[in-house]
Amino acid sequence: MNALDWIVLLGSMLGIAAYGTWRTRHTDHLDTYLKGSRTTGWFTIGVSVMATQASAITFLSIPGQGFESGIGFVQNYFGLPLALILVCAVFLPIYRRLGVYTAYEYLGRRFDARTRLLGAALFLLQRGLASGVTIYAPAIILSTVLGWRVDYTIVGTGVLVIIYTVTGGSVAVSLTQKWQMAVIFGGMITALIVLLAKLPAEALPVAGALGKLEAVDFSLNPDRRYTFWSGLLGGLFLSLSYFGTDQSQVQRYIGGASLREGRLGLVFNAILKIPMQFSILLLGALVFVFYQFEPAPVFFNQAEWRRHAEGPNAERFRVLEQKHAALHAQRQVAVRAWIDARAGGDATVQATTRAAMVEVQKRVDAVRAEAKAALVAADPRAKTKDSDYVFITFILTQLPHGVVGLLVAAMFAAALGSKAGELNALGTTSTIDLWRQFRPLAAHDEARNVRNAKWFTAFWGVFAIGFALFARFSENLIEAINILGSLFYGVVLGLFLVAFFARRVGGTAVFWGALAAQVLVFALYSTLKISYLWYNLIGCAACVLFSAALQLFLPARRPPDAA
Amino acid sequence: MKRHVQSQPDAGDPGAVGAPTDSGGAGDSPGLPGLSTWGAVYLLVFAVFVFVVVGLAVFTRVYA
């Protein structure tokens, strides 16, 4: 990064944060602080929902996913539009009609105080732990490639986001997210244009021939990682839990000028999310094609590679690098031969050259696997997942100065946007569902409520920074946090589904049903070896079934009044 | 938009909560050209989803 990159990076990030802080410095009404401005329109809501979901990892990892495994990951989002239709039709009208600040407040109205507390506690536990990862994961990647100290990166981004989120609450979050998304889209579109300019016209056929463009797979084979069916079913439950019951999302759309604005903001996401994820994945697949013609490192996390390549196993690493370079030359020839054969139109020659091209790629993949094995042999704790480093390596080595600054700013903008949404939700839930629950007399003091919401937001910000700085994260721990989310999400969704659709089930039945379902999920997790995504479905189904079964043995519930 | 004041906080909700923001009734129409009901909007979202999936399936068939 040169001076121009720094000006773009610091100018955009500090400028947006300062603008958000200054514009919202007089936010002192609780309703505005927690739900945002009453004049917020659908576009701001839609962008805010999108920015909260899209963290920096989205823009670092998903192109890497496209590079490594192709664009099939897009199927994971197939359940999202259907889930958002349900949120628009069922969840949102109820939240707005009751005028709640948090999703869990609704549980208190529909059931009782302890069920509300259970929902809020599960959210705070899961989202509070995840908040450390949201700040740590991009910081470690960006610090590694840019040569910055990771603790400075964590503290710098953390403090920046705390300042404007605490100052302006929900209004500041939505306002800054809009500009941050502008930086993100500006950066990603610029990267795509520069990449396309560097690629031959046959880029898409090359990516397709090498197996990177299989977007949809209707196979029923459970061994396949991403299929249309798993994406539709798993994605539906995941998205329903996330958009319908996770306060970091609920808070983005329950405010606004009217129900219409909230609904249109969600419809905006329902329509744009799949094309957006497809574009990011395609960008990764095109970076893969780019490296068919240009030399690529054998391992994209070059800092990790160099750390071991200069040690006692230097010779092994040097041999691997030489093998990879030689294969790259062969690969370049093979790809060009296939492109020429394609232009010639001879089907036999095409098939032969294509097979040769695929064969060389397999050998390149084998050398990359060997490189990862060498890293582990040198250091069993070595980080072997390098796909997260593919796109940032491309940015830093291939894009012109100024654009590099813009893309790094896009990564930080995504980190700040999603972090702000999280902190805002954690602060709100702590204030509304915990503090006000235990200090009912103070609940009517608006100024005190706002003050407490600010303190809680700051507390969660400092907690996230501390957790990111002092917890010993590893690649597996990041996955562990995702597992943790899946273990809780299903039960929380179950609580809400019972609330909405099982009107005869009361608070006692759902509380004990949810606890039993949570215990079942933990028990199954410790005994079964299934994908953690299934626990979303299991937790939800168990919560609904247990609650309904328990209600059979309990006195009938009074007629519903709140929902 | 119709607004009304909540009469009593429910059990389990000790303090005043945010005022109900709207009724979610028929007055809240989508206001989009050619789409007079939310059902029509949801149908459009579903149709776009089907179109996108079919488009991706065709994309897969053409390039894979």
C-alpha cells in the first residue's frame, strides 16, 4: 500500500465514522436510539439488513470459496428469499403491531418473563461470543497480508465502531452502513472490471471446463456438500432463524417509517441476495482463471509459508515451489491448447486438450495439498487454509494503487458495518430484556434508558475487543463459534414458531420444551457425527414437538391477547 | 397511518415498551406499480427466485 491507498482507506473509513457520529450526536430518544429514525425508508433498511449480514469474511472468504470449490456455494442461499417472505408476512407485522424493541420482548408478551429471558440469554450468549470472531477473523487476515500488528488492527476497528455506535445507536448504524455498502460495492465492482480487463475472452469456458461453474446441483446424494435441496431446506431454516429471531437483524427492520418500508427493505434483500453472492463467487472463479495464466504462489498465505520456508525444512519448501512453478508453465500451455482447439471446432481435439488441461490442474492441486502437508509437518499448529488469502493476494499484487486502498477499505467497511449491527443489538437486548426486566421502576426514565443502552453497547464493544485480543483463536475455533450458533439457533426459532403458530401452547410448556430441546441438541452433538447445520432443524423441531407435548399435560392456556 | 397507544404492559414486561408503530392492516399497501397487494409482491419475489434458479441451472449447463 502506498500513500494514495492510505488516503483512500483512512479517508473513507474515518470519514464515514465521523459523519455518522456527527449526524447522530443528538440522538437522545430511546425509540430513535434503539429502532432508528421514524423517517427511514426501505432502501436504507434494505442496505442495513444486507450490511449487517455481510461481514468482512464474506468478501474475503467467498471469493476464496469460488476459487477453490467453484460457485456451488451459492445454493446455500436458496432458502433465503422464501424465509424473507415468511418474515415479511408473519414476523414483521407482529413486531411492529406490538411496538417491541427486541424480538425477545415479543416472547415475554406472548408467553412469560422467563421465556423472554431464555430467548434473550441464548441470543446474548451466542452473539456475544461470535462478536469476538467478527472482529478477529478479518483482522488476522488483513494484518497478515499487510504486515500490520493484529492487536492494533483489532483495537483500531473496535474503537472506531464503538464511537459511532454508542453515540448514535441504531440511526448511526443505518446511516454509516449505507455509505459503507457504497464503498464495498464500489470496490468489488472496480475489482471485477480490472479483473475482466486482464482476462481472455474465453475466461468463462475455461472456468467451466475446470469445474468451477457448477452453480446448481439437483442431486439427492447426501454426500454432496452443496445441493439445491440442502440449500433450499437448510437455508430456509437458517435464514428464518437469522432474519426472524436474531436481534442484530430484527433491529434493522422493525423501525423505519412504516411497515411497508420494512417489508420492502426485506424484499430488496430477497431479490438481490442470490445474485450478489453469485457475483462474489464468480469473482473468485475468475481469479482462479486469472491464475491459470499468471504465476500464483503455491500457498496463498505467504506470511505463514515464509515463516516455515526459512526454517530447517527450507529445502522441502523450495522443491515444492519449483514443482509448482514448473506445473504452472505446463498448465498455461494446456489451457491455451484447449482454447485454440475450441476455436478450431474439432470435437476430438477439444476433448483431448480438455482432458490434458484437467489433468495438469489435478497435479497442481496435488502439489498444493503437498504444500499444506509440509506446513503441518513443520508445525502441527500451522494454518493450512489459504483460500481466505486468495482474493486479498490478488488485490495487493494485481490492482493499481488507489484501487488497492479502496478494496482494503471495502473489507474494513464490511467489518465495521456488521460489527455495528451486532453491538447495537447486544446493547439493546441487554437494556430492554435484562436491565429493564430487573429494574422495572427505572423503565419509564427515558434518559436513563438511553444512557444505559449506551453503556451496554460500549460494554459489548470492549468485550468483543478483549475476546478478540485474548482468546486463543484458531481456524477450528472460528468454526466452533459457527457450531455454537447452530446449536442455539434451532431452539430459538422453535420458540418463535410456537409463539406464532401454536396458539394453545403456553409459557410453561414452551419454556421447559425449549430447555429439553436444548439438552437434546447438546446430547446429540456429543454423540452423533452429523453436519452441524442439521442441529438448526433438530433444535427447532424438538422445541415445537416438546412444547406441544408438554402442553397436553398442563392446564389450557388463556385465549391469546398479544399476538 | 393509524397509531394507537398501548393500554397496559403485559405480564412479564415491567416497563413501558415502544409505542405500537402501526397496525399492519390494509392501509399499508405496497404502493408499487402493478402490485396492489403484498401477496402479489411475495409472488413476484418467488417468481424472481425461480427465474434466478433456472438462470443458474442454464448457466451450469452451458459452462460446466
